[in-house]
Amino acid sequence: PEKVRPEPRLMPTAPYALLHRSAGRLTNGPASAAAFGGLAVISVSLVALGVLTASAGHTKAGAVLSANAVESANAVEANDACTNGFPADFVWGLGTAAYQIEGGWNATNRSPSIWDVFSHTKGAVAGGDTGDVADDVIHRWRDDIALMSTLGLKHYRFSLSWSRMMSWDGHSMVPNEPGIAWYSDFLDGLLEAGITAHVTLYHWDLPQALHEHRGGWHTPDNERILTEFEAYATLAFERLGSRVATWFTFNEPWTFTVSGYSAGNHAPGCVPAQAGRGPCAGGDVTPYVVSTNVLNAHARAVAVYRTRFAATLGGRISITLNCEFARPLTNSAADAAAAERALQFWLGWWLEPLLSGDYPAAMRRNVGERLPSFSPEQRELLIGSIDLLGINHYSTHMVRDVADGERGDASSGWEADQHVVATFGAGWPQAASPWQRSYPAGLRGLLNWVAARYKGDIYVTENGWSCNSFTAAAAAADQEQLDYYTGYTEQVRLALVEDGVPVRGYFGWSLLDNFEWADGYSKRFGLYYVNYTTQQRTPKKAAAWWKETRSAC
């Protein structure tokens, strides 16, 4: 998950809407146990959430979702809903990422990535932590697959390390057979355990050689990086594709784009053309160059998969996009427009090109000539280049418009371009990570916002809690994490059954505590507590809940 999001300021006294149906009206009230959703169900007014706006092209969304709700409710009933209220074929999984868990920084002939370099840069990561060892999955993978089986896990989402799959030969990236063999063995182990693999090609760890010698993601119109990514994707499909159900080209491109090339607190920590870290000089240009390269790389990889592999391998391919839901701070039209603008800058930035071949109109207006354009050929590849949509979500923001003469939030160039101010609701439970508060209804709102625009299967591919428990004993009794999971999964169920959102699966974050990027090992999201000295894995309270309620119908 993204650990260095621009941090909204806590709203200390301003009122906010605690949404529920009470004689058909919205009421305002302080946060209560319902803020977690584990003790009370919040039935959300989608209009009040700002989901069903009157924006062009979406005026009939309410009728469509209403019809879908009836269809989905019937489908759940016909599909013999499980005791947890979800259909029997609903996908329940957990996720991890290569640099966060693997360790083995030079094992299997692995070469450095930008995160190896960044984490070894003094002051870049909390505590001077690195991913050199992490959870040592490179050596302990058999035990960890056994751990998954003990949990009853049937779906596992993880990423490949480009730097382990391929090596730099001085001219380009070439196959690294020891690394490929490791992933092949790992996939075989999952298959033998009856666990379905969902694999991400890129989870933020660009090979350092490509950053230095091929212009990385930050060079405008960089055909060299597109060619390298296409070759990498092709290799992965060829050598591993027969054992992979779903491919994701990129995980949270928003995160590595904004944090790495605008805020400067993720790898690569800005680029040579930008002075220093956080925020990057020229950060109002570079992130849009990065996004254009990344989207084009995604489209190229999807075209290869569909043309050469889909028919024989039978898998699906997509991308995973993250978004913190935005709710208007007040009932004013200006704040409603600001919340919609925030969603377009966060999620529309990546989703709209996949639907229409261009960036959102709100971004065109605010960013102007700094926002690159796609060629007709690029648009053709982009449109419809997802077989499903992965959505990562952790928290919600209350958003207002800027006042006259006010700059608004500006911890990065991307953030400043929105002209908004983001806060949290008063009383929303606080995670260990300062950027996260619990507001379960926000996930339902986000799923509806997406479904009003994308007509296809949706999967929640990340959702989890930054735990306030820092010992194995405390983790074993961590009620907060359990409340987060029960609250958020209930909102997924309501989106499916009551709203008709075609959400087909949910992946919690994460299986294990791990290296949390710029936060190092100071933050813990896992269902299993990890002692990084002994590498012992200890189940947290939420792990027992998962096994009892999510592992079988």
C-alpha cells in the first residue's frame, strides 16, 4: 500500500455527514462505533456520497445501478450465498509485493532496482531500513505457502521483481534464468497447494540500469522503456503464464508516480533534472510524463498478451489502480465539484485513458500544456485495455474547494494542480500510518463511482489496516484490524447486493508484515506478525477471522 500519500489535515471541529437512512434523510452526527463499520452497518446514500453526480454522461447512472442491484441480489440468491453473505464464487485473497517480502537482494543473480538504491540512501527510509532481507521469502517460500494453506487461502496476489527476472547486459535487459526458475518453483508450489496465482509485473521496483541507461519512466516519449517493458512482459507470459490466472501490468501507478517523481519520498526520489527530494523541482511536469509512459507500457503489454497468449493460456490481464474516496466537505456545489475533481485527478488520471484514450477534462483544464497527449495509435491500444479492473483503497478524504487567493494542498505539484483542500472526518479511527483513517462507507462510495464509469468486473485488489499493535502479543489481540476488515468487507457486500456493483473479489493487504517502503519496518499491515530478527510468523486476531469466515463458503 501507499505509505507516503499527501497527508490530509485532520478536521478538528467542522461537521461531517455520518451517512445513514433515517426517515429518508441524511443526518449529521459525531463518529461512533459505526465509523469502523464492524459494530453497525452504514447504509449509504449514494447521492450524498457524491457518487451519482449530474455530470455529463452519467445522469442515468442511478437507474442503471438500481437495475443492477436487483440483478445482483438475484444472482447472489441463485448462487447460494455463503454464510458471510457473499456468493460462493466470490474471490477472497491476500496480497504481497516482491521488494517488500522477498529479501535475497543478490540471490538468484538478482540485480539492483531503484528501491535498492533509494533505501540505501541516507535518510530516505525510516530507521535506515532496507529490503535486503525483508521477510526472507526467497528462502522461506515453502513454509509461507504452508502458512497460506493453514489460513485456508485459495487466491494469492504477488509481484515479480523485474530485477530478478532479467539482468542488464550492458545494452538491454536479458533473461535471468536463476530468477525465472525461482518464480517457476514458487508458482508450482502454489499450484500444488491449490492456490490460484494473480501476478503483478511491476510493483514500483524499476531495474536501476533502466533508470540510468534507458531514461526510466521520466523521459518524455521514451520508446526505450516501452520496448524494455514489452520484452519483460513477453518473457513473463512465455515462461510463467500457464500457471497465472490474472496478470496486472502495474500496481498503483499513482503511488510511484506522485511519490517518486513529484513528492520525492519514494524511489527514485526525483530524477537528475529535479533538484533534491520532496517535493521535486519541476514536479508539476515530470509526473505527467511518467504517467504517459506507464499507460503506454501497459497498453503495449496487454496487446502482446491478447495477441499471442490469451487464447492458449486463458488468463485475464488488467491494471491495479488506487484511490482514496473523496466526499464533499459541505453541501455546496463548489465542494461537490472539488470532490469530483479530486477523484478525477486521483483515479480518473489512470482510468479515463483506458476508457476514452485521453486524460480527464478536469486535468486538461487545470494542467494545460504540461499534460502530454496520446497519439491516435496509442489511444487505440489504450481504449479497452483491461479485462477487469483492480481497485486499491485504504481511506477517505473530506474535500473542499479552495477559497479566493488560497493555494490549497500543495505537498507536490500534482496535488497543487487540483486546487482543493483535503481533511479527515472528526473522530474517524486513526491507523499507525498518519495518512490512514477508517471510514468503511468510503469504499462502497468508491465502488459505485467506478461502476458508473466502467462497465466490467471490479476487484478490490488491496485493502488493509496499518496496525497500532507492535508486538506479537498485542497483534494477537488486535481488535482494530479486525474491525477494519469486518467494516470494509461489509461495505463491499452492500455495494454488490444492494447497489448492483459487479465486484467479484477482495484481496486483503497483506499476508505478512513487511517492508513498508519509506516507512521501513515501522508500520505493519499483515495478517501475520513478523519478528524480523527470528522471521517467526505469528497470526493476528484478524487471521483467525479470515480463516473462519473467508476461507470457505
